[in-house]
Amino acid sequence: MPHSIFRRLVSLGSDGDGDANDANEVRTDGGTATATGEGTTRSDQSDRSLLDSEFVRSLPFWLPPALLMGLFVYGAIGWNAVISLTEWSGFGSPDYGDLDFSMYEQMLGDPTFVVAARNTVVLLVVFTVLSLAVGLLLAILVDRDIRYENTLRTIYLLPMSLSFVVTAIFWAWMYNPEIGLINVVLRGVGLDFLANDWISDPSTKLGAVIFALMWQFSGYCMVVYLAGLRAIPNDQFEAARIDGASTLRMYRRVIIPQLRASTMSAAVVLMVFALKAFDFLFVLFGDTPGPSTDILATMMFREAFSSSNWAYGAAIATVLFLLALVVIGPYLYVQYQRGDL
Amino acid sequence: MSVADDLRELSLGRAAVYVVLLLVGAFYLAPLESGLMTAIKTQDAFFSSTPFVPPFGDGFTLEPWYEAWAQMQGPLSDFSGALYNSAFVAIPATVLSGLIGSVAAYGLTNLKWRGQAGVLMLFVAGMFVPYQSVLVPLTRFWTIVGLQNYLAAVPFLQSRVGLIELVVTHTAYGIPICTILFRSYYANFDESMLEAARIDGATFTRIYRRIIFPLSKPMFAVVLIYQFTQVWNDFLFALVLVSSPTNEVATIALNKLQGSMVQQYNVQMAAAFIAALPTLLVYVLFGEQFAEGVAGES
């Protein structure tokens, strides 16, 4: 049972044996190569009509869900872009007759936006790199035939099952300057000078948030990397060992490059979580975390839902969406190229 | 395995690995452990003791739990308690998006037609959309729809209009991940079995009902568990869609409690555990399935 999940993880994340059907399908989908493989027994003509009728008959299954999802996800994104071109604020409804880019101009001249954008990128990059590094290290350690592996994995992944609201409350307590665990431990080991009011001091605020988020999501990276490591054939480890590569070099030269797929999929999920870090910040700081920790997500909420600057909020939301697109675009492209779609 | 065997197996290097892994495990558990210990201490006790040390003597109390429970849910007979409200949203939204996702995945896997990859791409991208980028139109949409007018005939539902909006919203945004999870499962099904059913003249609907759906049980467990956790843990949608205080869900109630009981860390911690209880339970009982759902995101 414990290993079945890893097999599945592997077949999800890489071109494992389970994907044989997939590859087949893509070939049929592409349309250009229908005459290869099993398709050769049928004539092209009947193949095409079969495709068409299958398309028609599959419509009732996927079209309604696609429409519901499309309306809420893509319809809303488009609508949001249109609202961002209006001047809508306060009560009442948006005026769609007068569309221009004034909100985006206002945004570029807004120092708050520049700061929030910078913090967003810092959070995104530092949090992602840190979580991946910790996850990889843990995966390498756990991969050494560790006993109680399942127990450890359960513990490492546990924080991810918790709501941001719950973890934010735990960490507010951890970071309490007088009696919080972090400072108590620091004082206990004689590092009094390091003790700090972590989430009030502007110079440590963002770092403290990133650290807490890393706590919540590095276990997830561990799980993804562990599956990646398990997918690498054992003889590669052996070969590198026989070549006399030191352990460190072996991992850097042989193993880590092969984990690219794992890194990529984990990074995408992490970055998306980082863009969603709003909940965590909102519980800790309300809608105004201050310039050191303000990110686009909190700024968007503040402008739209606290100040009723709907159009301005929508413009910030559009930027946020484009940022997400920059992250997931390449990922989708690679998935498509590999035939995983 | 005996202790002696254990010792033999341990070389110095391996011991170091175990020590590191244990320390890391302690790190992951520390916030939960110190939270739990704080939740069973009196105000005086947690102000004067080390956070992770269990309370002793009169430092021990369950009072914070009673107080937190009163704030988060109140008597079990109160059907507008925050925990009930969360369940009222999470259970239907989870079941709906699971069922819809399974049907959609069937339409996108075992039946073949061109252009499928394009539609799939929209589903995959849908998993990753930051909610902020749909928030303004979403609230506008529900204002325009004016759901409460349609529900006038059913007062029970009309008073819960914010929660019903949440159910529909969560269902819609849950469809992409559910579809992708089911599809990765269906893609591994034995093609010849379905082909045989097709040759026997079974319709597509019949194949789904008689073959695919019954075989989907393990994946339903994964999808339902993962999706339930996601919906229960949501904060943002509830924040913008629910306005009535009687419709507060657990995460919102928890955030409010934290704002009003600033120095009462023991009550805060107890409330955090109460809000997290369903997801913690699900995780402890079905960790395997949760991990699988998580993996599906990648």
C-alpha cells in the first residue's frame, strides 16, 4: 500500500509505463498520424467518421462541466480585464461605455504598487527556491532506506493539510516576542541577541512569513522529489558510485539533473501557492501588512474590497493573473510537448 | 526486530541521518505541539511557562476549549454555527465537483476526438488561476444573479444564500483539479475491456455507469478527500461572498476570534484546532489519499 502511491506519483510525474495509453491517444488526436499503429487496419475514412461521432457523443459528458468551469474561471478573468478598463469605484455598477487604460497608468505611478510587486516577486522566488531545496534534501535523506519512512512522510506533509488561517495563528504564537517558541528556543541556546519581534520588525517580517510558508509546503516538495528519486533506476546510482564519484558530486552531476520534471511541477504548484499567500498575510496583518510585506494579492483586496476602488483592484488582479501565466505558461507548454495532455 | 538488530544496523552515518530526520520531524510538529500545549494551559500558566512544555498542577485547564467551541460552533443544536456552515458548504461542493469531474474526465479520456488536448489545457490552467484575478467579477456576478430572490419560497435556503453561492463557486473552481485527477486514473484503464463493451453495443452512458463509475471508487476517495480539505480550508471566497454573520464558515470565525481575543493565546490555539479538526481527522485517517491528491496537482 505505501508503495502504490509512489508508483502512481511516478506515473503521474514522468513518462512511466502507465502513460503508454496516453501516448497512443495523442497520436490519434494529432490527426496527422492516424494511419500508424493499430489504426492501420481501418481505412482513413471510417476512422474520421468514428472520430466525429465519438466527439459528438462525448459532448454531453465534458461540455457542461467545461462550460461551468469556463464561465467561472475564464469568463471571470475576461470580465475582470474589462472592469479594469473602466473607472468603477464606490457603490453602483461599472460603466462599460468608457474604456481606457487609466487604471494601469495610475498603477505605474503608484509607489505602493511598485513595492507590492517587488515583494510578490521576492516572496515567489525565495519561498519557491527555499522550499525546493529543503524538500530535495529531505527526499535524499529519506530515500536511504529509512525505517519509519511512512510516519516521517505523514509528519512532513501534515502542515499542508491545514488551512492558512490555522497555520497563521500557530505562527503568530510561534513568533510572539516574549513567550513564543522561536525566541524561547533562541534564548535557551544562548542566542539571545538573535531574539526578535519577528512579525512586527519590518526588516524580518517578510522573511518570517516566507519561513512559515516554507514550513507548510517543503514537505510537499519532499514527496514530489522522493517520487522522482524512486523513478531513477538503481543502476545509475551504482554506476556513479563505481566511477568513484563522491556522494555530493554524484547527486549534483547524475541525480539532480534527472529530477528536472519533479522540480518543475513542484515549482509551479509552489509559485501558485505563493501567489495565494494572501490568506496567511491577511490573518496576521489584516488588509494592510505595511510596505515591507504588502504583496499584490493583499493590495488588490484592499483596493477593491476595503476601499471599493473596483476598477483599480481589477487592474492589479489582471497583473497578478499575468504573473501566474508567466509561471504556468512554460509548464503547460512542456506538458503539451511531452504529450501529457 | 530486536534492539540488538537495530543497533547493528546503525552505523555512525546512518545514525546522523536519523537524528537529522527526527529533528526535522520535530520542526514540522513544533507549531502544532506548542499550540496544543498552550490550549490546555491557563492564562497564567502559558504566560509563565515554556510553550512546548505540558502544563502541570493548576496550570492545566480545558476552559479554553469550551470557550473556543462556544465561539466556533456553540451548541450542536445551533444549525448556523460556523462548523455546521463549513460542512454545509464543503460536503455538497466536494461531492458535486467530484461527480462532475469524473464525468468530464470520462468525456475527455476514453472517447477519442481531436482538439481534446486544447480543452484539457484549459482544465489544467484552470487549476492554477489565482483567485484574486476573478474576485471582483465573482462578487459582481452574484450581485447580478440575486440568488436570494429565487430562494424566496424556501426560507431555510434563503437565509443561507451566501453559503449556496459558496457551494456553486467552489464546485466550479474544483472541477479542473477533479477532472485532471480522474483523467490520470482513467488513462491507465485497460482499453480492450472498454472496446469489448463498445462492440457489445453498450452506449457511452452505459459504459460509464456500469464499468467506469464502479471502477472509480479508489479515485473518488482521493478526489473527495483532497477537495474536502481544500474547500474546508478556504478563506478568501468566504471572505468576499458571505456577508451575514450567521453564515460565517469556520475559517472566518477563527480569524474573527483571533482578532477579538488578542492576548488569549490558549483560546486561539484551541479554536485553531477545532477549525482544523475535520481536516486533521481526514488527514490522519486517509493520509495516503491526501498525498495522492496533492501529487495530482503537479
